Amino acid sequence: MIQQGGASRSLASNPLLLLLALGGLIALYHTIFASMAQDWSKNDNYSHGFFIPVISGYMVWSMRDELRRLSLQPANWGIIVLIAGLGQLYIAKVGSEYFLQRSSIILVLLGIVLFLAGTAAARKVIVPLMYLLFMVPLPAIIWNKIAFPMQLFSSAVTEMVIRVIGIPVMREGNVLYLAQTTLEVIDACSGLRSLTTMFALSAAFAWFSVLSTTKKWILFLAAAPIAILANIVRLTGTAGLASLYGEKAAQGFLHDFSGLFVFVVGLLLLVFASKLLHGRG
């Protein structure tokens, strides 16, 4: 029930507000979501974007009983948050800044929740709303500034591992020179792709777990070392195959399969970390 001016009413008793909010969101963001969907389908770095709204929605749905029990009290100051989100959208459109356009929906949704349902409901759904950030591709300038140092780091660590297992190798920057071939650790192999995917995955794991808040943060942050480790295993395996069977072993099907291998290894390590944290009480 919603308390407003001493009167009690249900959101369901005034579906017009909900229909207006839904219609406004569709009108404002249908082209933005269409462009994001194109990026998800064409850019492997963000192919996980298709699943983020679904997971976010499921997070909210999983709290349906808690949300029903809330004493909803619409907060008029939610209009300020809503206007801030619409302002972000407008300025970003004028400046053709896609990240700010796309991420503005989080502020807009938060403002709508505050205005229609109040602070208590907003607190409940703030994490599912923030989770939507994982569906928004980073600006290319930021992605490249992170990806290149990760390429160098992955190349250096892979070189050390390869030397330890006895394979002759020489490195220049992000290029590994093997006896039979040369491997370049490109953007797709930097580990940043698996890092973003693992963070999205670990955030969902942490949300649905029954761990304490501290352990949920540990599980979420564990995505970084897990993604890096899985990517190093991938690069080392690719280099090992290339040293034995030549350049073709590092391309085509085996290269694509190694990407899937990183995801599977990362997922298994994430499950293991979750069970380990559960086992510690």
C-alpha cells in the first residue's frame, strides 16, 4: 500500500502511472536499446549484454514477496532523480556520447521507482538497477586504455610460464616469438573481455548467494584474479600448441574454442570460490 497525503492506495489501483512510465521508457530508449543490441551481436567483448537485463529482471522477481510486504510511500523527490537522468540522456544525445546515453536509463528507472514506490523499494532494487551497467559497452577510449596494458601484462606472464615449462620464447611488447611461429596477444586475448564477463557473472553469484556482505564482496572481486588466471592458461596452451604444431594450431577453431575454454574455466573457479566461502561459515 502507498501512503500519500494520509490516504492509502495501491499502485495497481492506478495503472495509468505505470502505463505512462512504461510508454515513456519505450519512447525514449527503444532506439538506444536497438543500437546496444547491435553492439552485443557484433562485438564479442559485450556478447554477454543480452543476458544482463534478463538477470536484472530476475533479481527483482526473486524479491517479489519482500516487495509486496513493503509499505510503499511515494517520494516526490524521485522527480529530481528522474529529471537528472533525463538531463543526462539529453546532454549525451547532444554530445553523441553513447555510454552516457545508455547508462542514463539507470537514473531514470531509479527516479521512477522513488516517485511511484518510495525509498524502501528503491533500496531493495538498487543493486539490480546498478547491475544494468554491465550491459553498457565502455567508451572505446577507456576500453583501449585498459586493454593495452592488459595485453602487455598477459604477454609478460605468459612468457614466464612458457619459459618455466621449457618452451623457448622471446617477447617484444605483446608479441611472443616461438621457434615455429610468432604470436601476437591482441585486444581479444588481453583478458579484458573475460574480465568484464567474469565480473558480471560474479556479481550475479554474489547477489543470489546467502553469504555475508563481506564474503559477497570477496566473491565479486574474485572475478579479477580468476579471469586473469583463466586467460593466462588459455595463452599458455595456445603458445604450447603453436610451438608443437605451428601457427595454424593457434588460429581458427582452436582459437575460438580456447575462448570458450576461458569462460568454462572461469565459471568453474567461480563456483569453487563460492563453495569455499560457503564452507567457511
